[in-house]
Amino acid sequence: MFGLTAIKVLAMIAYGAPGFILVKVKALGEKHISAFAVFLLYVCQPALSVYALDSVDCTPEILKNMAVFFAVTLVAQIAIIAVYSLVFRKKLADAAHRICAVAGACGNVGFLGIPLLEQLLPDHPEALAYSATFSVSMNVIAWTLGLALITGDKKFIGLKNLLLNPATLAFIVSFPLFVAGVKIPSAVGRYIETLGRMSTPVCMTVLGMRLALRKFRSVFSDGRVYLAAISKLLVFPALAALLFLPIPVDQSVKSAAFILCSCPAAAMIQSLAETHGGDSGTAADVVLSTSLICVLSIPAVWTVYNAIFG
């Protein structure tokens, strides 16, 4: 179980190699990263959300599970941020610690999460709908509470940021079609699917480019990065598993939640920090470090989870 999962995770992380190499040979530079990031955030992510819902047939059971999934993952994200903020409440004046608090909750549930679900839960395609739901709850947190922590400004906690973000808008458009059972025409659907499936390679390319611009040692030299990694890769999935434990839903729903909660810190944390004047250096280190560590952490926690609940 550990070895097979590690190979699957490593195969996805390997998409970052071209970006790393192109920056190292100076074919690309730091100025190009923002263009890739914008394409990822405003094109690939919404397309992935639409594709995820369009690929699943709606049933009352799936709708119920999606509602449960949204509620529990939203609570879990708020809870992990609250726990981190409580434990390190005396250090929250430090922007780096606030980044770490957000990173513990906001994960790469789309770009890495959907391919992981397809690999680890191949008999449950409905899990893609849960990923789309998780993406909405994560974006709700990231664009409101997350931005407030990243910037230290509470003005971002409001209805505008809650609704006007790419993932939420894509869900608002695609969810009524999903419920009505209306499928996107095949030609358009293939176009959207292609853009959505570009998410993983583009996301990993961006991470590879960022890694090439930083000294490898510096990524792991800050102790706060390890706190974020422990919070995101170990504590958060364990917390989600505990929250789902008493809820009467199918085990595949709980497994999908655990897999998604085990994903590394979301690349959008770096993008939000860069575009809103946050601590982009720490954000980059947290995203990079958790993305590298997850090659070992995801197989480890998934093996343990299956031994307990499988």
C-alpha cells in the first residue's frame, strides 16, 4: 500500500521537473511565474470544478453526502486554524505564523486532490463531486478568513470575497446543471476537461519554477515551515477523520475526505500572499515543503488509515 501510493504521488509531483529545469537554464524567470499562476487560478481551477461535477451523475444520496462533506470540511478547516491560532496566539503578530495557520487548513484539493482520488478510489467516481464541494469550502476559507490572516486585515471577511472567487463562481454555474442532470455537450465537455486536467501539470510546473528560484536548504531551514507541515499533513487529516467518524455516511465519503485533507498546502496561498502583500517567502516555503514531504506523508497516513478503517 505504501509503495504503490508513493509511486502515484511521486508521478504527479514529477510534473514540476520541466519548470525547475527551464528556470535553472534561464529559459524562464521569476516574472513568468505570475502568468502561470493566473492561468491556474482563473482558468484551470474553475474548469476542474466544472469537470468534476459534470463527470458525476447526481443522486439524492450524493447530494446528501455533498452537503455533509461541505459542512464537515468547513468546520474542520475553521477548527485547525483555530487550534493553531490558539496554540501560537502570542506569535500571531508574526505574518509567517499567520501564513502557517492558513496553510494548515487550505490544501491542494483540486490540482492534486482529484488525480489522487482517481488513483486511490477508482471504484468511486462520485468522489470527484466531493472534491468540488471541498474546493468551494476551501476557497470560502481562503478568500475570507485566510486573506484576513495573510494580510492582517479583517476587511476581507465579507460576502463579496465569499462569493466572488473563481472556484465558488464555477460551482454556482455548474451545480444547478449537476442537480438537473444536464450534461455539457461532449465537444465543450472535452474542452473543459482538458483545461481542468491541465491543473496538475501547471500547478506542479509553478512549484518547480518556485523551487528553482529558492535555495533548497532555505525551504527547510525555518522551523515554522515544519509546524505548518505537521498541521496540514498530519493533524488536519486526523482531525477530519475524527469529525467524520460518528457521521452515518458511506466509508468511501470518509476516505475521500481523508485523502483530500492529506493533500499539501494549496498553491493559491502563495498567489494570495503575492497579490495582497503577505509574507510570500514563507508562503512559498510552506507550499514547496509540504508538496515535497507529501510524497512520504500521504502514503504513510493512507496506509495507517486503511489499516484502521479499511
